[in-house]
Amino acid sequence: MKVADAMTPGEEVVTVSLPGTRDDVLEYLQERGFSSVPVVKETDEGTKYRGLISREDLIKHPDEDQLAVLVREVPTASSDDDLEVVAEMMVTEGARRIPVINGGSIEGIITVTDVIRAIARGDIDGKTPVGDLAARDVNTTYIETPLPVVEREIYYANVPYAVVLDTEAALAGIVTEVDIIEVARVVEGEAGTGDSVAGQDDEWMWEGIKAVGNRYIPTRNVEIPAEPVSKFMTDDLVSVSTRVTAKDAAQTMIREDIEQIPLVTGDELIGIVRDINLLEALHE
């Protein structure tokens, strides 16, 4: 299967133009739930591709406003490339959206979700059991943890989610980067984290987590509500068992519009199946 058979065509690709500001990108990420947006520039030869800006870039650089500074280079593909080869590139490069370029211009874009759709349809291999693909190290957080702290946990864990556990350490929900971006608001200035950092007696604090001094975070353009993660998480969870195939998991992801599914045995959480894990099976 070729990239051209699965990609979103160029005329349907949402882009932002140079020069521009982070607010332009934030608007698309919030309204459409994208993980990143291609950046283009108008030239004498037409509209040319310049790079990508992701939701991680906005959160990682909260005080930078200019797109020209935030934009970064990512791998690109051709419409004639084999889809499984590009899927392997996504895994090795950690790229969820790969622009399809022709003559310096965007011909389309191929995403992890596009590959998941192909797996779900049976166009490419999806026979591997998810028990062989799931990550066993799961990023978790406590149900009363303030959202800004959860965002930092997600950032340092380098994954786009946190599984939320209740007071009994049982599965209560899940929160993702998309959930956080959706409630971020545009402001100017600085703000103290206040209750965002645990005091010794805070109800949400895990054993051994302590606040160190009075920490301030830059809040220019992106401020995250300092309310418990329970307010923002999804609690109507879909889960899978180890014997479910990648194809079945892909179908669930497309149907439920999700990027990761908890892996369970009975009521016990034993791993997480991310969409990128399903791509890993294509080049084993």
C-alpha cells in the first residue's frame, strides 16, 4: 500500500503561515484536536513547506511567540513511498504526522491515525496480539492532582497521556495532552503555581513528593487550570485484553476516537496500548 492511498490530500491539510504567532497554532490545536500543524510560507514560486509545530512545542516553550522560532524540521515522505516504510519512520523518529512533499510544496500529510485506519481495514498487517505490543510501563497520576502538575508529569514521562488512579490505586480514568490543550487559555504574564505544587499535607500528594520552594511558571499564551485532574479526565474507559489483535484494537481506536487503550487482566491494569505500538508490529 502506498502513502498516496492513505494520506490526507494537500487541499484538505490545515496549515499556518509565516510570519505568524503561537495563537494561530493554538487555535487549530484546540478546535480540531491536532497533535501538530504544518507551517508554510508564501514565496515567488508558490506556497512552500517550512516545518511543523506541535502541541509539545507550545507547552515546552510557553514564552516564545514567533512561529519562525517554534517551527522544527521533521521527516518527510513521498506519495509513492510504501506505507509500511513510512510507518516504521514514524516509530523510529517519534513523528506522528509526516508531511508528504512534492517539489517543496505539501502534497498531503500522513498521520499515525491514517496508518491505524489502514490496519483497522485490514489493508496492512494487524494479526499481532496487543499483549505482545503494549508498553508495560504506564504513566499514572492521582485523581486529585492539579492539572498543571499532571501536564508536567506527562511532559517528563514523554508520553501523551496519564492514566488516573483513585484512592485505592484502581483505574479511574485517563487524561491526554489533547484534553489539556482544550482547556488551556491565552494569557500574558507570570503566575505562581500555588497549590499546583504539593504541600506536605495536601490530599493529592503521593508519599515522598514534596514541594521545593515557591515555583513560578511562565503563563504567556498558555495557562492550565489548577483544578484536580478528575474534572478533565475521561472516566468512561475502553480497555483491551492481551489476546485482542492489533486490527481489533485499531478498530476500537478509530471508533472511539482515542490514541491509547489500557491493557487489563480482569480488573488489573497491566499495560497501555498506544496507537504507535500497533505500528511497531508492521516491521517486526
